[in-house]
Amino acid sequence: MGPDTEALCTKRLAPGGALRLRDAAGCTVMCCAGTVWITQENDARDIFLAAGESFTFDRKGLALIRAEKGMLDDWMADTGITVICLPARLVFDQMRYS
């Protein structure tokens, strides 16, 4: 299944909530609402995504996605929820490695 046809999963994270992913190289995550921080094993970069931005993992090993801020509601208050979309296989992998 290629990236254009791969099933996507939406995850909601509270601020400080995180996902641990293993061997996500080549997979893309998108921040749909809120702000996330991403780090990968053997990578000195810190990647921050705002709503509408995406990142393709470029390393094997452990990767972390952490919710930094939630989305804003109509009155510009932080709702405390961050929403990300990622390939469903990564969510399955994350559950296996937890």
C-alpha cells in the first residue's frame, strides 16, 4: 500500500501526551490542529509542526511525537487537544511497542 492509498488514522493528544513510533522512516505525519514536537533517534534536530504542516520521517529507530499545544476554539481559547493524522500502521506499531 503506497502513501497515496495508505489508511490514515487521526489521533487526539492532550498537551504533554506523546506517541512512540518505531521505524517510521518514509511515513508522513500531519499536524491537523494544535502544535507538535517531533524527534527521531540519531537526529539532533527538533521538528515543530503547526496546524496544516507535515513531516516525513527520514530515520529508522525510535521517533517521538509530543503534543505541545492544543487547538484554538472559536473564541481563541486553547481546547487542550492536539490532532494529528498519520498512517494507520504506525498506530498499530505504536500499540505493539508500548
